[in-house]
Amino acid sequence: MALSINTNPGAFLALQTLAKTTSQLGTVQSRINTGLKVATAKDDGATFAIAQALRSDVAGLNAAKNSLDRASSSLDVALAAGEAIGDLLLQLKEKAVAAADTGLDDTSRASLKVDFDQLTAQITSIVGTAEFNGINAVKSG
């Protein structure tokens, strides 16, 4: 028994077109899934190599940006601590000038000294707690 296959040129052309469309659909789906025009070296080797170099540069820049952001945050902590200490120093000066008034009695001077000591304790507290990532931004050493 002989097997005979009849070919239809129109059906054969439709099959080739379907295969090509299926291949193109796979490429588009890969681009959509990865978000990349060239997802692998198989797509376009030269463009993929250039894209990989650019991705590497972007990763390096992102790392540098993150470092700068951390440094900026550390400076923000130091600046806030410095401003708070500056305000407290103004209050300390006010208390010292008030205590120098010759018309004050000992009770008033004692009260000003208590306030002075409390402001000094606040400054010490700010210096001790002005930290970012475990590093004190105000205290030296």
C-alpha cells in the first residue's frame, strides 16, 4: 500500500506564515516579560553587550547615589543637632547674663543655675544621641 500526500501550496504558505507569526509573537512576549528590547545575547549580541555595559554603569551610579543619600542623611542629623545645640547655647547665654545681674538674690541665682544645668544636660544628651547608622555625627572620635 502506497502512501500518498497531496500538497496544497496555499496551505503550505499559510503554515509558513503561521510559523513566522508564532516566532515573532514569542519575541514580543519575551520583550514584554523582561521589559527589554534585547533580553539575551541570542536576540542581538552586539546590542546585548552594549546594554550589559550600560546596565553595569547604571548599577554603579545607583550605588554611588545610595552612598550620597546616606551621607546627606548623616549631614542632616549633624545639622539638626547643631541647630538644636545652637539654640540651647543662646538660652545658656541668656541665663549667664541674667545671673550676672548684681540685683539678684541667692535664690534667684540658684534657680538660674538649675536652669543652666538642665540646658547643659540637654546639650550633652543631643551630642550623645545624634547618630545615623550607628555613627555619632557630632561627637568626635
